[in-house]
Amino acid sequence: MGSEIVIIPIIFGVIFGIFYLYISARNKERIALIEKGADASIFYSKDRRVTPVWKVVVINLALLLMGIGIGIFLGALFSDVLGMDEDIAMPGTILFMAGAGLLTGFFVSKKLNEDA
């Protein structure tokens, strides 16, 4: 009953901790580079072309959802046509095809970064 009250602050604490570690690590890294004599303009260079983050997220999400859909279809096919146990066929093929979709998304994103 009281676990709902504890879980919400833990979730917010984890999110805050991740942002805090990200910002403090970035700050320490920049200070160390500046102390070594590196120019501060390296943090804001515009000459390096990088694929926008939203394109990578959309491609990976699309391939993940396509993998899940194909996994559901193959799981139903395995259980109906081949007679496999549905409790094994469905999660196995869904997770396998979702992983294959994410792996494909990694290689597509890598190719996008090379082309940019």
C-alpha cells in the first residue's frame, strides 16, 4: 500500500541523478581541457557535420516497432502452424525481432553518421 509513495520519489531521484552526473561530468571535462590550454571554441564548433538526434531516434524507434510487429506475426505463425507452445513462441520471437530491429537501427544510424 505504501510502496506507491516510495516509488515516485525514487524515480524522480534517479532522473535528477542522471542529469546531475551528466552536467557535472561535462563541466569537469571542459575545465580540464581549458586548464590544459585547449581553446573553449572546440565545444561550439560548427564545422563538424553530425546527423540530427531526432533522425536517429525516429529511425531506431521505427525499426524497433517494425521488429516487434514482425515478432508478433512470427510468434503467432509458429504457435498456429508449427504447433509450438504460445508461451514460448510469442515472447521469444518478439524479443528476438525487436533486438534484430535495434541492431539494424544501429547500423543504419552508423551509416547516416558516415554520410553526414
